[in-house]
Amino acid sequence: MRGIGGLFHLRSIHSHIALAFSFLILCTTSILSYNSYRLSSQAVTQNSLEYTAQLIEQVSNSIQSYVGNMQSTSALPLNSEDVNHFLTLSNPGEPYAGELSKRITHFFQTIIRSRNDITSILLIASDGRIVSDRSGVHYNSFEEIISQDWYKKALESDGRIHISDSHVQRIFPTEHRWVVSISRLVRNDDNPLRSGVLLVDLNYNIINDLCKQIRLGKKGYVFIVDQAGDLIYHPQQQLLYSQIKTEEIQAVLQARDKTITAGSGDARKMYTIRTMDFGWKVVGVTYPDELVKNKKDIEYSSFFWGALCLVIALMISIVLSFALAKPIKELDTHMKQVEKGNFDIRVDILAANEIGKLARTFNLMLGKIKELMQQIIEEQEMKRISELKALQAQIQPHFLYNTLDSIIWMAEMGKMEQVVRMTSALSKLLRSSISKGEEQIPLSVELKHIDNYLTIQKMRYPQKFTYSIEVEPEILSLPILKIVLQPLVENAIYHGIKHKVDAGHIRIKGRCRNDCLELQVIDDGVGMDPEKARTLLTVDRASQGRKSVGVHNVHQRLEMYYGLPYGLKFESEEDEGTVVTLCIPARTAGDGTCENIYGN
């Protein structure tokens, strides 16, 4: 490869690309071959579509002629005097009525004998009398017959012929045939109020056999829809009803008599549409991939020479692209190492072209990124320590303010002995809060701090509440951030117990569960709305006022020190009380788990 580079004096990526594309000009032969193939493909497709259109035209003409004959046949009974007399009968039980029905039945039978594609002819009078081409048969109830769509549409058409879609006829209890119904309203000339509906059922198999004879390739087929989009015929009608297969019915209804394309990929179809005089549309479905299946043989010679030139050009391009891609792949490999967090690598590409310059810039960038990352880590660590100290300092004045308020109240009441005891307890609290500047203290020290605080508050509110501390002895030595329980207890007193009419009780529970040190402050005070409890730590602290500063600061300190998902969780019900759960990792001196703590 160095020989090729020295021969052409290639010193830049641009030179490599220019040389590669100069050789790839040979590929123009493939473009010419493809253009020839495309023109041939279009010619074959056009011929196939014209052939399909001719077949669909033949099917359309045949069905239109067939249905037209049926329409003419359905008009024969309209001129029959017996039919008119049948509709005017006021007493169906008179002897003449039976003779009249027999003559009409015989007339209908004569029509059916001349047409084997008619399954039945019926006349349904508006008063419920029925006469058909069959003698001595039973019919379904009159209400069931007149509820069918063909009957309703005949009434709506007001004398015009209505042609239904394919359906199962429900007139005879023992017969369920697929038919296409031609129905029309028949009125008596002398008495317009006396009317009926004439029904001619066409054998669906005639249309079925006619459409099945049409072959449009291996996968192509023909289907028929009416003007409302209902299927008259489809070779896979059951699949359509179960929605396993779909057709673009709306596109067919909106299109005129032409060929349209719908779908994409393997589902791409071509619809050739012809519309009959009475609104039915005959649609031929062909698949484009079948139309051009034989063109490979037609275009073999063109593709052979085009492929030969293309192979030669590709071989030259591969050789040149290898020389170009090798250093880029090497640079890519080093970048993947950087993605994994390795910033100590260096790219050794000494080429004088643009890739070599990119490699040197990449090395400089890695050094700068490593330096900036170290600087960010140091700054974030300093920021975390500063925020922890600021939050802790914010809690201490808040606590001190409430304690001094209690001492002032006791002094105003003249209870000097209690003032001395309360001041002594306060001094112990201040000493434990300092704790030699340490961030974490043993849980036992934190509980002593809480005990002193509750002692002070108990002295202030002697009849207001009682408290209990229920912490398992095994966890007393676990470390915890200092002054995290006191704001929770203070919140329980001032916002839970204080507003309660009766005396309340505060429980402090502690246990180790799922490798988590879990502490709970439980009060039976006034509580709060559950929705407010769930959003207590998520809303803007400034909008909540001073009363939420303590719990917010505790939650933020726990999140910053231990990370997610540790912190506080509030559960409350109005007039039921509040449970505040504090969860932090259970860490022993040996970084153990709850099982090690309990000795299991």
C-alpha cells in the first residue's frame, strides 16, 4: 500500500477519494444496464396491466349482463294480474285466495325453471302474507323477514330495484344459502295502500364461479364491492371478516375506473377498477413483483457486461478503500475505549494527511478532557461538603429558636426549677450537636439527643403528649448523620400533637430491613391529606413557609450524603396521624448487611 501511495503521491483523504471515484466511473455501465432494465420492466408491467384491465372488463360485462337479466326477470311479476289481486285481498281465508296463491306459485316456478341461477322468488305482502315458488313450505316469522336489510332497502327505494351485497338468506328455517338479493317495492294500482316486496334471490355460486375463473398470476385475484363498500364477492371473505386480511376499500370507492397502487413492501398491491351501471365495482388485484418475474432473462446480456465492469471497479475501490480505512478504524477503536472511560490511551498515527492531524488533535483533546474531569470532581466534592455544612447550620438555629422559646415560656410562668432542668438539657443538646465536627455519629448518640429534646418538650407540655423509643439494640452502633431525627420529632409535636384536643403519643421505632437502617417517627396527631403528604417533599420549599424548613433540609442532607433512593417518606391520614420513615444504608464498621448485624 505504501507503493501505491508513493506512486500517486497521495498525502490527503481528498486525494484518496478522488482517485477512488475516478476508477468508479466504470460504474456508469451499471447505470446504463439498470436504465435498460427499468424500461423493459415498465413495458412488461404496462402490458400486464392492460391484460388485467381487459380481463376485469370482461368480468364486469358478464356480471352486468347477468344482473341485468335478473332485473328484467324480476320485472315480470309486476305485470301479472294475479300479483295485483293478491295484494288487494282483504280476507286471506277466502277460497279464491288459495287458488290465487297457487297460480302465483306456478308462475314463479315457471320463471325459475328457465333460470338455474335463481334460488327463490317471493312476494311478501305488507299484511304478512307470503307466496313463493315453493309449495307447502314453512317460513321464518314475518318480523324476522321484514327486519332484513334487503326488505328495508326495498321500502326506502320506493319502487326502484335494490341489489344487496352477498349474505346468508334467512327466510326458510331449514335453508341458509349465500345469495345476492334483488328486491323492489310493489304497489297495487287500484289501492296504493296495499303493497308488498318482491324478492328474487340469485345464486351466489354463479358470481363465485365466474370470478374464480380469472387468474391474475399466482397471488392475484378478483373481488366485487357495492357502492356502500360492502363485499359482494371476495375469495378470502372470511379472512377479511376476521380482520386477518385487509383491502383498501375506501381507496377503491373513491377511485375512478383506473389502476391504483396501495400498500408498501411485500403488501404492495395494484387495484384495477371497473364500475358497473348499478354501482358495483369489479376490482382486479395484482402484485407488482409478479409482473416482472421473467425480465431477468430479457435483460441478461445487458446485466452481464455491466456486472463485469462493476466487479473490476469494485476490486480497485476495495484496495484503495482499505488503505484509507485502516487508520480510521484504528482511530475508531481508540474512541470506543474512551467511551468506556479509558482516558489514558494515545493514538499512534504518524501520517501527514488529515487523519494524522485528527489523531494528534484527538490526543490533545483526551488530555484536556482528563484534566477538566479531575477539576470537576474536585469542585463537586467541595460543593457537596459546603452544602452539607450549610444545611446543617440551617437546622441548628431553627432548633435553638424553638428550645429557647420553651425556656422563655417556663421562666414567664415562674417555674425556675424546670428552667434549670430545661437549660441543662439544652446544654447537653448543644454538646451532642457539635460532636467534634463529625458528620456522622452512632445511632445511640442521636437517640440520646432526641431523648433530651423530648424531655424538654415534655416539661413544656406535661399533659399534651407521651413518647416511647423502640429501637432494636443490634443497630445502636450504626452510624447516622447527626440531627436528622430532631426536626422530625419537632414537626410531629408542633404540627401533629399540638393541634389535637386530647393527649397524643409519639413513637420512635428503629430496625434494620433489606440492608437499610429504617427509623420511623409516628404520631397520632391531626394528620394531613394523603395527597399533601405525598407531595410534601416535592413542592417548592419557599412556598411552604418556615414550618417545612427542617424536614426539607433533613431530606436534602440524606439525599446528598447517601444518594438516591435514600431519604424521607411521609404517610398520613387526616385525624389519624402521620408516619415519617427515614431510610439510609445500614453500614457497619465492616460494611456489613442486616444479616451480619443480627448475626444470621
